[in-house]
Amino acid sequence: MGNVRFFVQIAVIVVVFAGAWYGTGSISQETAEHQKKSLEEAVRRNMVHCYAMEGKYPESVEYMEEHYGLTYDKDKYLVDYEIVGSNLMPDVMVVEK
């Protein structure tokens, strides 16, 4: 009887730790997704702001960094910025490295 109780206690502890481990991973994934979405929104805000101020969309991400204060972790994210046409909003895609 004592051995059964011991194994049940061990099983409960393992389940609790597994749940905590899973919860931590889930929160980390949600945070990373939120950061990526925030960067996409920041790039789009900078594009619109540039268009409102200069009458044209920025020529590159580097231009927004230099003239509009855009900053991000370049080791963590890649910002794909493609100009579609002279008067069309560029396509932007943020990819986590």
C-alpha cells in the first residue's frame, strides 16, 4: 500500500511539472507571435507616416530606420519589404529567423 501511494505522489508531481512546462512554452510562443505582429504594425505605421509626410512610400526598411526611428532586433527578425509600384503600398512580411 505504501508503494502505491508513493507512485501516485510521483505521478502527480510529474503531471504538475509537465503542465507547468507546457504552459511556459505556450506563453513564450504567444509572446513571440505578439512581438512579430507588433513589428509588422510598426513598419506599416512608418510607411503610412512617410507617405503622409513625403508623398511617397519609403524606399527601404533602412530608410525608415534612418528617418522615422524604426528599430527592431535584426538577429531575431527579417523584414521582407517589396515595392510594388511608385504609388502603391509596399508588401511587408516579417519572418522570425
